[in-house]
Amino acid sequence: MNPFFILRPRPLKMTTYLMAIAFLFAVLFIVLLSGYSYLDNRKTVVVEIRKNAHHNQRMVEAVLEQRLKTLDTALKNASQIVAKHYSASTPVASHQAITNSLMAFYERDPGGALDLLCLKLNDGAMIDVTSPFFASPQLQHTLTTNPSALAYCPGTGTVLLQQQEKITALSSGRIIGTIYAATVVNDNLELLQELEQRITAEAITLQWNNQPILGHGRNAINQSQIEGEFIPEGFPRQAGEFFYIDNRLTINNQTSDLLATQKLSGDLLTQLNESLRQGILSVFFATLISAGGVIIIFRYLTQRSLNTVLQMTEAAFRNTEPARYKPTLVSEFNILGHSIVDLDHQRKESEKQLLLSSSVFDNAVEGIVITNLDGIIEQVNPACEAMSGYRLKELIGENPRIFRSDHHNSAFYQQMWQSLIEEGRWEGEVWNRRKNGEVYPLNVSISRCTNSAGIPSHYVAIFHDISEIKRSEEKLQHQAYHDALTNLPNRKLFHDRLSVAVAHARQHKTKLAVIYLDIDNFKYINDSLGHHYGDKLLQQISERLLSCTRQEDTTARLGGDEFIILMPEIEDPHDITVLCRRILKQLELPHALSGRDYTVNVSMGVTVFPDDADTPEDLIKNADIAMYRAKEAGKNGYQLFTAAMQQTIMQRIELEARLSDALCRNEFVLFYQPQVDLESEHVIGAEALIRWQKPDGQLVYPDEFIPIAEECGLITQIDHWVLKAACRQANKWREQSGRNFKMSVNLSSEQFAKDQELVQRVKNVLNKTGLPAECLTLEVTENAVMSDTESAIAIMTQLTALGVSIAIDDFGTGYSSLSYVKNFPARYLKIDRSFVKDIPGDSDDMAIAASIISLGRNLNMEVIAEGVEEQTQIDFLKQHRCQQVQGYFYGKPCAAEFFSQQFF
Ligand SMILES: Nc1nc2c(ncn2[C@@H]2O[C@@H]3COP(=O)(O)O[C@H]4[C@@H](O)[C@H](n5cnc6c(=O)[nH]c(N)nc65)O[C@@H]4COP(=O)(O)O[C@H]3[C@H]2O)c(=O)[nH]1
């Protein structure tokens, strides 16, 4: 047993402590109360004793004074007796006679106080009748010489209570002597008895100069009892159960040396002590009972409050609901209860947080690894297990090195640890190895955690597998830089590679070539066979291009039917033309599409670094220019870029700028060419044809600027201007002539295909100009309609719904499918001038023209033949019942005034 066990404080009940404290307080209270009562009572007792003593003193003094009076009376009687002896007859009395008389008087002792009696005569004689018992020269001397009422005889130690009286002779009236009488106080039993009768004290002792002279009996004061420390006169001294008190006696208003020592009973004190004892006991029991009552009430209240707190605490632990506390009458318990409620709330919140954290930990998609500061794994979550392929048991106690792949060098991990140590966190991409050996990328975030004291305790790594993201990124990257259809590099990647190649070539002073390639008439195949086969053709072309080029060359698709080839590091310029020819040859080989073989021709433009340009942009631009020139030169070939081409382009750019100005400066004018009804040969309408009248008066024809306007986007504004001007003019002529006049207006293929607001725009123009819709014919080229037949039909339908007529212009030059043509809501077919101009010489053209007229009739469409210059052509057209004609034969395009003069 532990020796200090006993010393170790053991828990006790609170009520036990309280009882102990109450008991201590009760005892202390009682002690203090008793002490105070005792002192207070003692004081009362002392006062009472002093009062008694004083009373007794007064009694003693009264007795003594009475004795003196008795003596005085006796002396008066004695002096009369003596005076009788001195009559006129006997002036000198006999001493013997006087003595006898006095003797007789002394023996009679009427007052009972005569102890000493003597007479001193003037003649010097001394007659002393005192009994021999008291007779003493010293006493006689004291009596006769000491005039005090109380006199002390030093020789005998006797205290006398004495009186004297002068004796006057009755006869002569002369003083004959003095008579003295005294009572001996010492051992005067009679006096003592009288005193004891008169006083309440147990006993009394008279002292003179600290010598007891009178006092005896059962309660006589024993000297040893009253000796002790000095106590002033008048103050009681306790010895045993008695009190002793000294009082100096005052006799006849004269303070004497006689002390009366009284012995007073201690009963009063005993009574007091008894009542005190009983009081203390009562108080003690009352205190105990009160303390007990208080404790019981306290215990009841505290027990009740404690029970409430305990029940609430128990319920709080049992229930998931937040604890509720019902306040009791003890505020301390209420504070405790509320604190427990607060703690319970905090605990439940913490539990919730903990549960949540645990749930997050277990269900997180991210892998989580917790290590101690030495990097030893303490915990991993299921996601980590799934990701790494290791089980929890296999990882606990291991170092995260278990995940390492050879992807990173040691410097990588050093930097990671440095960051963790210095900043407490690290974030980045890590390639780890799964248990099955597979290496995979992770996005990892490692943080140093601290414990509640703020001291670093753990590292937490959160990571997620980014394999999929990486794959998607790569895919996106690939998509961003490759053409989806052909999987060839796209424009961006080509540009990047060209930039690198240019920089390299510049540095190494080598040459490179860029070949711009466009498929001739691809649109035809696309439109006639559909996009699906168009796409297939593009894929085949890209495969063949790749088969023609070198490994180091880049073949890219720029979009649509345009490709571009980069030939870096050309040693011999001849290689370029070799490649171009090879491409031409390869692509000419039949392409099997939709069960048919198609031949593909391409036009290519070639440019060389650094001969033609020294930036990637200029090289691409030059190759494009050269490609256009190849197209202009008859397609299916290639052109090397020349400075002259650049010049042409520059002119074209300048023209674009001037076209824009021309629109602002209102430099465009409309010429009108009559349209004639062939049967009546009357002018029934006109075609509006635009001209650009430069400030110097020079007229520029539409073939020169319309294509450019189409390319630079000005065509919409130009066509809109033409539509407004033509409608305004037509309405004017209609009003002048009083008959409906038909106005044909050209719509560019660009506007027709791309202008979303075309229908609304036409509607607005008709409203504004007031021209009836049936007087307006919009000419759309066959190619514009065929580029997107579905939407073309939709637009034409909307326009015809307005009342406007549609004419298919340049019919025969395109590749219209009859199945589509029959669905066109067009009113007119215009035979292209190229089929008319050689009539009647060219039998093919005649056949085509006749077929178109026949087709129109079959489809309920009117046919207008363009470019009629000869009568023979009119005859032919009439013969085939063509409805309308238009051409120089009837009139060239001319200004409005001229037209009015000629045809109205
Ligand atoms: N040799 C010869 N030529 C004849 C004869 N009869 C008419 N022409 C010419 O043939 C063209 C007919 O116009 P188009 O086929 O619509 O062909 C037009 C049309 O496609 C386009 N164009 C003209 N004006 C406009 C316009 O306002 N807007 C749009 N978008 N295109 C227009 O420009 C093309 C050329 O217009 P132009 O130069 O005015 O040339 C006109 C006209 O002057 C003839 O008997 N012999």
C-alpha cells in the first residue's frame, strides 16, 4: 500500500464538506458567543459584586459610626456623672468617688461599647476604669493623644474606635477634664457579629495596615486566599468560588486606614456560568439544528439541481438532439448546466464535423494520404487505394516513396521537400506508379497540418488522377492543331511549323517552299454528290498529298478545298516543281466516289523563302496569289510566285479601297438594257447593270469590280444601292408610261447566300420606292442557287411570296440538276450569252439553247435569251419559241435618260 495513500485527499460529498464547514462555523460561533457572553456576564457579576461590596461597606461604616455614637452617648452620660462630683460645695471632687462612679458606669456599660474608659482631669490626674483585659499604657496613650475616631495603637497593634468629651463642672461651668472612651475593634466578636448580621458577604475582615484585626468564623477570610497580585481597592478578586474585595472605610466622612475585606459568594458567578453553559448548549444545538436544516435545504436544492444537470448530461450523451437545460433555483448549477449545454453543442458540432470529415475522407473522389512529419503513412482513404492499387494495410507505415515512378529525378523531390519545409505546402503534377506498374499522372496538393497547439504534426496529400484529363488535353491539343476531317495539321499548326522553319532557314541560310493548293471545281463534286462524298474526296486527296510529300514536309488543310504544303530545307529548287507535278499526277488518278470515278485537278501556287518573302504571313499570301494566278491561267497547274503577281495584288488592294470610297461618293451609276418580248418585239422591261463612273469620267464595268466587291464584303451595300436605285427608276417609268414596267436586278451570289435580311430588305425597298412587287425580277446565278439548293429554294419561295419574280441567270453554265430545277420557284430561265453568241454557227450551243427553252416550257418557266446580237439568233430563238430576248441587237445597256428617250 502506498504510504502516501492516507495523505492523499479523498473525494468527499459536497454536503460532507458543507457539514464540516457548518460545524466548524457553529463551534467558532459558539466559542465567540460564549467568550463574549462570559466576558459580558463576568463584567455584570463584577459590577454586582462591587455593588454588594459597596453596600456592605456602607453597612460596616454605619455600624462603626453607630458605635461611635454609642460611645459618644456613653461619654455624655459619664461626663454628667463626673460633673456631679463637682458641686459648689465640693469644688474639688474626690478622685476615688469619681473613679467609683465611672467604674460603676463602665461596668454597667449601657451601650455595650465601652472597652476603654478613662478620665484625664485638668489637675493632671488620670482616672482609668478600663478593665484590666484592655488596660494598657499604650492604648491609654493612644486614646488620650489621638483625636481621630479611629486610632491605631502601634505598640499593641490595636485599632480603637474612640470618642472623647470635655467635662464641664455643673457648679462653676469650668472645664475640669476630658473623658475618653473607646471600643477595641480587634477581635471584637460582638462587633463582628453585628457586622456579619448587617452585611450580605460571607465574611468580613477588617485590616489595618494589611494586618487583619477583626474577622473569624466559618467563612473567615484566609489570608492566603486573598494574597496575590495587587488589585486596587474596590475591585473584586476571585479565588476559588469566592470573590474578595477591599474597601477603605470612611468614618464620619473621614477616610480611614481601616480596610474592610469582604468575602463574597461566587454563587452568582456559578449561576451565570450555569446559565451560560445552558445558553451555549442551546445555541450549540440551535446552531446544529439550523445548520442541519440549512444543509438539508441546501442538499435538497443542490441534489435537485445536480439531478437536473446529471439527467440533462445523460440525455445529451444519449440523444443526438441538442441538449436542453431547464434552469433550477441554484444559479451555480444553472451556469454549470448552461456550460454543459454549450459544451454539448460544441461536442455535437465537432462530432458532426468529424463525421462529415470522415465521410468526406471516405467518399472523396480525390485520393488522400496522411503522413507524420517523417513521411510515414498513417492513413489513406479508399480513393487512394483505388487509384494506387495498394490496400490500406500495405500502405500504413510505409513511405510515400512506394508510389514513386522513374518519371521525376531526385531534384524534383528535393524541391518538393524544400517547399514543404519552408512554405508548408506544395502543389504540382506528379507521375506515380500503380501497384500493377502503370505510371499515371496526378495533380497533387500537399499541406503541412498543425495540431490544436499549433505545432506541425502531419502532412496531408490530396491528389486526383489526371490521366483522363491528360488524354483529353492531348486530344484537344491535337484537335486544336489538326483538321478534324483529314487529320492533317490545320492552319494554326502549319503557321507554327512555318514560323519555326523560317527561323531555321534564316539561321542556316537555307531555302524553303510553300505550296498553296486549291481543288478545281471541287464545288461541283460537293454540290452534285453531296457533302458526304465531298468529305470523302478531301480525305482521299489528303492521303495522296501525304504520299507525294517527304517525311519532313508538312501538308496541312486550310479549310474547304484548300491545302498548303511546307517544304523545309530545299537544296534544289527543282524539287518543288517535281513535287508539284507529282501531285498533279497523283490527283489526276481516278477517285472512286459513289460508284463512279472522278478526276481531280488542282491549282497550286508556289513561293520560296527567302527569294519571294521572309515572313510566314507573306509566304502564305504569296503562295495564295500564285495559286490564283494558276487558276486564272486555266487551272490544273502550278505557278511560281513572281513580283508581278504581287503588283497585281497591290492594284487589287487599291481597287478595294477605292470601291469603298466610290460607294460613299456616289460614283456608281445604273445602265439599263432593254428586255424584249420576242413575239411582239416590244420592250417590256430592262435589266439594271451597274457601272462605276470614276471622277475622271472613265466607266469601269462590273466584271472588274463586282468580284472584288464580293471578296471584300462591299457587295451587300452595292447590291442594296442598285436595288433601291433600279426600283425607284422602274417606278418612275411605270408612272410615266402608265403601264407596268419590269425591272430586273442582279443579286450577287454572296448576297443571295449570306444576306439573312435579303427578303426584308427587298420588302422595305419596294415599300419605300412604291414599285409593285410583280414589276421586280431578281436575277440569281445558277451557281449561287446550286451552292446551297435547300436554302436557295427557301429564300426564293419567300421572295416569290412577296410577288417578286426570280430569274435563274447564266443558266447552262452551272451544274444544275434537273431534279432541283423543277423545284425552283423561279419564273425565268436566262440562257447564258455564251450559248447564244455562236448561234447559228455552233450546233452544240444551238442544241443547248433549244434544250433550255424546251426545259423552261416544260417547267412552266419563261426563257430569256441573253447576248442577242444577230437577226439569225432572233430567228432561231423565235423558231424555238423563246419568250424574251436581251442583247445589243435591241439595245446596249445605257443611261436612264437615253433609255427613256429610246424606249418610251
Ligand atoms: N457582248 C455582248 N454583251 C452583251 C450583250 N447583251 C448584253 N451584254 C452584256 O452581258 C451582261 C449581262 O449581264 P449578266 O449576265 O447579268 O452579267 C452581269 C452581272 O452578272 C454582273 N452585274 C452587272 N451589274 C450588276 C449589278 O448591279 N449587280 C451585280 N451583283 N452584278 C451585276 O456583271 C455582269 C456583266 O455585266 P455587264 O458588263 O454589264 O455585261 C452585261 C451586258 O452588257 C450582247 O449582245 N453582246
